[in-house]
Amino acid sequence: MKRQTTGIFKHMLKASYIITLLSGIGIFNSCTGNFINMPEYQQEQAYLLQKDTAYGNYLAGRVAHIRQDYDNAARYYVRTIEKGMVNEDLLGKTYIILASQGKIDQAVKYAGIARKNGDKNNFIDVINAVYAFKHGDYKSSRVALNSINEKTYKKLIAPLFNAWSYVGEDNYEQAVTELQKLSGMEEMKTVYSLHSGLISEYFGKTKDAQKYYDIVINDKANDMSFRALQIISNFLVRNGEKEKALNLVAKYYGSSNIKEMLASLREKINQGSAASSRLVNTPDEGAGEVFLEIALLFKSVPVGHDYAQIYMAVSEYFNPDNDIAKIAMADLFEERLMLNDANKYYDSIGKKSEMYYPAQMKKANNLSAEKKYSEAIKVLKRLLRENPGNFQVLFNLGDVLRVSNNQPDAIKYYNKAINSIFYESEKYWPVYYALAVSYDKNNEWGKAEESLEKALKLSNRHPQVLNYLGYSWLKYNMNTDKAAAMILEAYEKDPNDGVIMDSLGWVYFKTGDYDNAILYLEKASELNPQNAIISDHLGDAYWFGGRKNEAVFQWKQALSQKEEQEELNAKQVKNKIENGTMNFLKKYVEKPNILVNQIEIYVEGKNSLNGTLIIKYNPTRRV
């Protein structure tokens, strides 16, 4: 069976701190879920709010919370409290959601009420510290944060945050003293050096800043984050070391996933616009860097995503102009399938930012995922005008046109993407594969086959390409020996892929071995329970295996399943449900073994580690 082809953040803190941080903060009272039927959701809220009671507002807040509509959830929870319904759970939800929206000035009020009502959550102290810092009460901010007894706060977060609070008090010596608490920790060397450099710069101590930044540059144990690269290259250009800045950027230019960001940064360095002023100019912006780093640490593990969102919001509260924080927040919203919210962040990033290109690319991907194809194409064509001949934009345009079933234009842009390639490389095999899919869908099998063979060569026989080409040859009754061998090879390389397993089951089906066909097709169905083509194939195998009631059930399932529905011949499936083996299936009854000179395939055993079947074949023995 065929399958179609469908990070820019590095954090400097170590993920080993995650578990202790989670236990120290306390589990947030979050309640998440996907948006479901917005008109019904709005009707629910309208009904609940008709009488504007405390209970009605509370239920409306819960509905909004479940649907991840955090702005309205916070608004209704606040309204509930104002109506007199106050309890620990409600207060906790309220201050946490407000904080996650960056509304610290409101969150602090309800966190204070919660603390008076006995809530001992450490995050209340974080909110108090952040609020005091933002309003210039640096001493109170330190008192609030230092009241948290959790070890990781004291060893990791407090030294960074407190150092910047002393910067706010214009106390360089004390800021340095605080940071030195991190200096003995090898895993914190890069973080310590970067913030020491920023603080030295703030106080005009250029030589000290240079010393600390050189430590970051020369740290071979850690890749430099893009934010650190921005900060240090900015410093170098401002201090007359433009070539050193360009060489530093060039060092990372091989990282293709951020190539456009690096190219933008390089252009800024050449133009001198990368160094008009420091990137961190105030204590608030320094604190924003601290919380962004903490947020990216939490983002590195799935269990930390709720916390990451809150700390990114805190970072934005301190510095609303940090585009890396914006794109990181958008990335979190994407992971929660909140694509509209993600795109709002992407649109807030201006054209002059190094983040602009990846933000717009990700926005286009989100629009395509929501099947807003015309909007996605509009975004990508604008990017193409701004970046003529850009391989990735051309490739993505082809993808959107392909999934929107505009194969002629998809083919045009895939070919333009291929023509933009300076040299052939393994990394370019997906564009040949995608081009083949569009040719196949456009009934140009000869060209599709040629592109697949190119993809096969470049990809070092990737299982996905092996499977597509092998299955297609079976479909067109071509090169049947090679087709079976390719599918077997694909299975050996990726035995847990349901689509490949479906193809293997189909090989057995076409040789008339219905027992083995059923065995593999059932496993494929378990791995891909919503795949219409797999259900259709399993129904065929059941029918010829004598299990006719189960066959009809699978065919009916195929008509209702979402995956690969566009590939399913619904008319044919309905005909099978009504007539069984009549008409088109009759050929299998007359000649079930349509693979002439088929190579022998057999089950050697089962993998003891993962339970997958070990398939072997004998290319010299024919059946």
C-alpha cells in the first residue's frame, strides 16, 4: 500500500532538572481538550450565561477551559469569584490561567486570595516574585522567590533571577555574586557564561563580557542556541569584530532547518543592522531571558508543556518583543492543535526578524492542516516572491497543491524545487517521492515510476519508497517478482509500519494465500485502525478466506473511515457489499495466483523483543 510524504529550539539548561521542578511547583489545575463544534460551544455558553449566576459563569468557564479557550475561561472564572463563589480549586484555576495568558497583574490578585485561603502552591511565590520585579520592587521579588524551599529553585532559578534583580538595583557586585552560585556546576557553564556576559555588557564592562561570550563560543560540549548566537554576534559587531561574527554564523550554517534564519542574521551583520543596540537592555529583558530558558527546558519533555506555556507567558510579560519566545509559544499551541492561536503569534513577528521566514512557513503548514489551502498557497507564494527560487518554499507549495488535489500545479512546483537544487543529495529524496505521488495521481505512471526510482536511489532504499513502488507495481500488475521483493525489504526495514504491513498482506492475497493475507492485514488494521484502504483489503481477504460476514463488516468500515478515504473506490466497495464476488472480484476466483513466477515467501518466526513476524524470501525458488 502507498504512503504519501507529508526544530529550531535548543535549550541550555539540562532536562535532568525537570522532575524536581515539576514536584516543586505542584501540578497545575489544567483541564485540556480540543475545540469541538464551535457553534454548539457558543450556544452552550449563551445558555449557561442567560441569568449571569455564579454557577452559570463557573460552568461556562469550565466549558471554555475544556475547549482550551483560555481567555474566556479566565474571564468566566473571575466573574464567578466576583459573584461570590470562592474555593481553592477555582482560585487555583483562575490565577494559573491568567498567568498562562501573561496577565500577571491580574493573576497576582487571585494568587493572593488563594494563599490566604491556604493554597501552598509554590507558583504563587513565582507570581509574586515576577509581579514585584516588574514593578521595580526587586527586594520583594527576591524574598518571594527565596521563600521556595525546593532545591532546584534555590540552585538554578533563583541565582539567575536574583542576579537580574540586583542589576535593577544597579548593584553589579551583588549580581556577579549571585551568578557565581552557578559557576561550579559544569552543566550550567553555558548559562552562567551567557548571563554573566549580558550583565557585564549592561554595566559597560566590555572585556569581561568578551571573556564570558568566548566561553560560550568555545564550549564544545553544547551546541549554541540561536538566541545565544543572536546575542553574541550582536556584541561582536558592535565591538568592531564583524568578520568574527560572520564566521560564527557560518559555523552553524549547515543546520538546514534554520538556514533561512542564519541567512537573515548574516545579512543583518553585513548591513550593520544587527548591532544598532544591545538585545538585552533592561533588567526586565534580562529576566525575560531567564524565564524563556526555563520555558524551553520544560518544553523539552511532554509532561512539562503546561509549565512551558506559563513560563513563556512570563517571559513575554517581561519582554514582549522577543520573537524567539513568540515562535516557541506558537509551537506549543501547534502541539495542542490550537492552530489559530499559533498563527496569531506567527503573524505578530515582523519581516525584519530572523524568525519571520520560519514563522510564515509554519503558518502555511497550519493553514494546510486545517484544509485552508487557498490561504496557505497565498502565504507561500508571498514567501516565494520574497525568496525567489527557495527550495523549501517551492517544495511546500507543491505539497499543499498536491493535498488539495491540484496535481498539475503540484508537479510544476515540485519540478521547480528540483531545478533549484545545486547538487543531488540524500536529503532531497522526499521531493522526488512527492513528485511521483502527484504524477501517479495525475495518471502519468511512467513519470511517477521514474521519480520513484530516483527517490529510491537517493534515499538508500527507504522503506517508504520501496513500499510505494512495490505496491504500485502490484497494482498495475508489473514487475511482480521485484514488487514482492521490495515490499518484503520494506517490511524488514520497518516491521511496525501498518501501511507496509498492509502491502505485505496484499502480496499474500494476490498469491492466493488468504490465511497469511488475513494475518498481516489484521495486524495492519490494528496499527492503522482508521485506514479505509486497509479495511477494504482486509474485507477482500476475509471474503476469500471464507469469513464473509466479517468481510462485509470491514467493507462497511472502509466507507466510514477517514484515512485514505480519497484513495478508496467507494463505488466498488458498495458493489462488493451488495454482490460479494460478482463482477470485478470474479477474476480472483478464476485465477487467484496472478503473480506469475512469484518468489517463495515464508514466516521464519517471531521477534522476541517486539512480537513482529520475521519474514524471509527465497529469490531462487519459485512457486
